[in-house]
Amino acid sequence: MRRNNGDDFEGGEIVLLPGRGGWVGSRENGEWEYLLSGHHLRQHWLHEAAAATATVTEASGLFEDLSLAIDAAYGYLAADSPVPQAAGAIEAWLPGVFWLNYFGPAFLASRPALAGMKGARVLSNGGVLVQTSEVPWVTDPESTLRHEAELRDLFGEQAFTYMRPNPALPTTQDHLAVSVGTAEMPWVSWLHERTVADTTKRHAAARKRLETALGRREVEPLAQSAAEWSTSLDLGDWEPFAKHLGRALRGDLSGPIGRAVVAVVATAPPDEEDGVLVDTTMGTVRLGWFIDDVDTVDVYVFGSAQVHLVCEAWFDNES
């Protein structure tokens, strides 16, 4: 930022975030709704700094390059104005008609006449630049006002009146449909990170409960004749399967240890492998698990042939 005496200053703001941009969330009738707030760049130059022809050309060239680089939906360059105000949600309104106007591909799709306007040039990404006068500072007011009026007439006055959503303008979904880039909205990654953090916290708490419960009892060693029974389950089937074992085998699996094991496995991160020895009505059993991924768990049950039949019975009941 560069400041002169008084209120005049040169400066701006650049907000570039990963993916599609920023977002806000609000709860309506108990349900969360999320709105996209895209990237934006604002810059203000003093007249003395930008009056030279070369500077104007450089500024318009930078504006075009940025429009392409960030796959912009909308933008403008204005002359003799205060610090440019953010246009707000792009589906809500157009803040005006300016010396240099950029309309993204969604605007051209809804108003093909943009491409044929005086001063219009279609860019490589399908967006349109519309320049309303030769230079930013008006030298022919009548011609400039007529040109600006043509743009206003094309959009209609409703497009310049704030309403959200504005039926005269493309929606956010319209812009995204013709835009390159990820289809994942920024709040999706935030929700995922929050879920992972919550799951990690619940896993640590379940681990602590299991360690406490295991420390309160003694269990006979696993019989040498114990054999392995194993299966791979969708994580959603783990709890019903574990409850089935608890009802059939009782003992540790029907109390705090069993409940803690259910929670530990349900919240375990990928690649975790562990197991516990539990005392049951059918003798000592080792219940082991390996988390293949966030949706799958491999279960290993070491015990007698009778224990294996109990395990198989769950599948019979499910079918």
C-alpha cells in the first residue's frame, strides 16, 4: 500500500484460497446450508500513477491475464472511482457498467449478444471483455454513456438491483458448470477435516475406556487348539456383528470391554491392527481387527469350532 497526504492511497486486497474459494454456512430449519464466496482481487491506483497510456495498457493487460488465470466469473476496471467495492455474490447483482467489463462464460451462454457488442472481445476461455471507451477517462461522454446504456439494456435493470438470487443473472451453479477446476466445494474439505478430528478424539477416548476395562480383570490364556476364523466387513456391519458376538458369547463382550471394543474399531484410522483377549461363556477368545480403509474392517476371531459357528450364524441371520 502507498499512501499520500489526505485520504488518497494506493492499495488493494487479494483473496485467493485453495480450490473454488471461500464459503459461509448458515443453519435453516436445523439443516446447514453452504454458500460459495469466490476468490477476489481489488486494486486502486491514483490518477497520477495511472494516467500514462502505457500504464493503462499494462493495467488492462493484467486484468485480462488475471481473468483467465483465476477463471473469473466477473470483473471490471473503473476510472475516477473510490476504492472498488466487492461486487458481492455474483448471482446477486452487477455493481454497474465500467470502462472495462469482464463477463465469464456463463454470461455469454445466457446472453450471446455480448460477443457482438461494440468493444467486445471473446477470450480463449469463453469469457467476454467489453470496453466502453478508448481510455478510462471519458473524452466523449455522449458516446461512452450510449455504450454503457447498451450494456444496461442488454442485461436489464433487474441485473443491477441486489436480490439473492437474482433471476436476471447466472447462478453459481451456472458459473461452475462452464468453469474448469475442481467440482468439490471448499466446505467439503472442511467438513471432512472436522469429521476426522472428531473421529480421532472419539477413538482416543474409546482406547482409554478399553485400557481401563482390560486392567480390571484376568483372563485365561488362549487355548492351543484355538483356530482362526476371519472375514472382511463393511464398517457399517461391524457394530451389528460385534453385538451378535456379545449376545452369543456373553462374558467380557457383553460388558464395558465389549462396548469399548466396538467404539475403538468403529473409529480406528486406516491401517490400524490390534486385538484383545476376552473371557466368554465359550472360553477365552481373541478378537482381532485390521482397518483396510475408512469403510472396511478385517475381523479375526480365534477360538473353538463352536465359536466359529457363532460367527457364521451372523451371516445366516443377515441373509
